[in-house]
Amino acid sequence: MNSESPRPAPSSSPAVIGIDVATASVRVLCVDGQGRALAEARADLPPPVRTAPGTSEQDARSWWPAVRSALCRTTAALPRGGREVIAVAVSATSGTIVPTGTDGEPLGPALMYDDRRAADVNAEAQRAGSARWDGLGLSVGPTAALGRAVWCLRTYGPALHQVLHTPEFIGRELTGHPVATDWSHALKSGYDARAGEWAHEVFDALGLPLALLPSVGAPGTEAGVVGPEAAEVTGLPEGCSVRLGMTDGCAGQIATGAVEPGRFVGVIGTTYVLKGVSEHLVRDATGAFYSHRHPDGWWLPGGASNTGGECLADVTPARLPALDAAASARGPASYVRYPLRRDGERFPFVSGAARGFELGRPRDEADAHRAALEGVAFLERLALERVERLGIPVLGPLHAAGGGSRSAVWTAIRATVLDGPVRVVERAETAFGAALLAAAGTLHENLTASAAAMVRTGALVEPVPRERPALEETYGRFVAALRERGWLPDD
């Protein structure tokens, strides 16, 4: 992987663009074949609205103007005004869909990834597809897009022509014609990546015609080329390849360089997420793990906890550096803390009864802060141990991303708890992951080659040997407490 410092790229160098359509904004990033950033821009999106309990909607008509604006400013900043861009890929939130008519225009608002209005339909889908989903980590949860697609059919009736995920909606604007979806965005809409088909028996049970969903292709493959109208308003060259992307979570994983079997990344954002690569599909009967399909045919097992950076939500950002410094000076916490702030846990174990707890009391604020950081690190170790018990080899170092990885003391705690190095990766962001997919098959042979050439490895953080014995003892108490409460199964 490339770790050299960024240098200005020659003006003749071909480039690719990654587009991230997130919840609050669109981000566009242009990089060359060595991963060097050439230009980037962002544009805001209107916040989602909740028209009723459990709903989450956004005006899909805002997506293309925001993408167009960010693309235009990005290409204008390039040495050749965008003519050097040879491919573009789009990533977006997982499970966000929009109902469209025959002209491709929205019939109503987009239904966001966290919209729960069709939870009952998803439960019906789970039952109808039990033989297909059980034990494979391909389950249909309450916020799956499949139920929302059925809701769209029941709401819009004959006027509904297709249900699109965000990338196909943007892809139509870029190419001037309908495009396929990728098997990553299709997962929560009822696509079986193992069998390579939509779950037809589930669709039949729900009365959902397969024609309402787009065709499906592998991430990184070509969906079309930029048409003349899009070229005129974005600065992209006409004929530029439009490649299929992946969901934001998968693109974020790819951006760290964790693209080969055995490589894993731990992401500390609001929640903790572990994602990696395995040669074979993970069969997890507990439902803690689910798997996307790797663009090269492997699998991307992963899971998301209900705790993570949210454990520090009561601390103002300005105070975090001082608390980190105090926690580093103090050393291991004097007590055990499971810093879960919500009801229930979903990873690395599944328990609706799980609640945050403390074994003992903090001596002071620094002790409490340190214990929270350790608690998330303990969950990370639990997750990686579960990966290995499922038969998946884990190769070091663990890649680290997310806001929590910017804390030096937190990363050192994670390395010490894991008893191995942790690598903090630069540019671990969705837009860069989308750019790597755009480069696969254009600038480089495939995704593995793209990551090897373009991802900068970042800093390697080693364990702190003197803290290892205390953290090992505390971890044992943490695991024992989870088992005593009946939340963690005894494998």
C-alpha cells in the first residue's frame, strides 16, 4: 500500500471520482491512480423529516442538484477542467429507496435507511424467506428496504414504475438512461448475493413484481457512460465510465484497504462497526453477523454494535483532549464499565435485555472516561474473537477508522486489549472507497490492485506492554459479567 506523502499529480494523469450521497450532504472526491487527492467538494442536503412515528423521508429531488453542484466545483478545480476523469462511482446509505414513475422522476419522497413504516412487511418477508435467510446473515430486519418497496407499491399503485436505490437514481441522471444496481445496495431490498438472484419466493409472497426492482451487477462494473446533458452541467467528459458502487459502510471499509481475506477494520463512530473479508460466507445462527458480497466474489462479514463513540455523548468535544490526556496519564481504569447507552445489544452478541453497567465506581472523571474507552475496546476484542470462532482467519494489523480512531489514547488502548498493532488509515471515507471502485477495471486491474496502489497505510499504533496485565484482568471480568447476566452465550 502506498504511504508516501501526497505530491501534485501531472496534469495529464487520468483520474477517477467517488461520490458519496450521505444523509446530510453529498461529497465528491477526485483522485489519481496513486490515491492522491486532486480536488473535492461537498453540497448540503435537506435533513430527513419524520412525518409520523417510525418514518424518515427526504426529498429525492434534492439529490441530483447537490451531486451536480459538487461535481461542477470539483471538475472546475482540476488541471484539465475534468477532462482527465475517466470513471465515476456512486455510494449511498444502505436501504434508502425512492419510488419513480415511467419518466424516472420521484412519485414521492425517498424513504430513508432508518424508516420503519414497513416493519410488519419485513417480518412477513423474513418468514417467507426463512429457508433462504436462516443462518446466512442475510436476514430481513425491521428497517430493510424490501418492506418499504411493498409500501410504495401499495401507496402508488399503477403509477409506480420502479423502486430505485440512490445510486441508480443518480446513475440515470449521469447516463441519461436507467442503470443497474449493485449487489451491495440491493441486499436490503431482498437480493440474495449467495444465489445471485432476487428472493423470488419472498417477492411472490408479498405480491411484489420483480420488474419493480432494477437488474443487479457487481460493484465496480460499468453501468453506462456519462451522457451529453450530464457532461454539460457537471464538467465530466462525455463518455466517462459510470461504475457501480457499494453502500456507504462497504465503501468505507474498502477505503481502509481491508479488501483481501483476513483483513478487518474496526470503525468507531456513533456506534462500533467491525467489517472484514472472508473467502467463504459466514454462517452465524445468532444473527450478529451479516455479509455483503465482495466485488471479487469473496464475502464482507460484519456487524454493528449499539455502543461506540456515543458513550462520550455527554462530553463536549472541546474537553475531549484534556480527558484523553488525563486518561493516558492515569493508566488502566480502576473499575469495569459497559458503556451501552441504549436498550439492547446487536453485536458482537444479540440481546434485547442488555443494558449498560458498571462494576465498581469511578474515582474521578478521568477514571470514568478511561473506563468508557476500555469498554468499547473490550467489545472490539469480543467481536474479533467471535470472528475467529466462526472459522474466519484474522490477519493483523487491525485497520482503524472513524472519529474514535483520532484519539491516540483510545487507539493505544485498543491495541493493548487486542495485544497487537492497530493501523489508523488515512482517507477512510465513503467517497474515497467509491473512487477505488471507479478505479477497479479502469486505472487498475481490480479492486485489490486499486487498494494496493491508492490506499495510504497511515500510522501503526503498538500495544502498551505495562498496561497489558491490568487490561487482561479487566477484560475477563467484563466477559464474565456479560455471561452472568445471560446476554453473552457460552460458546
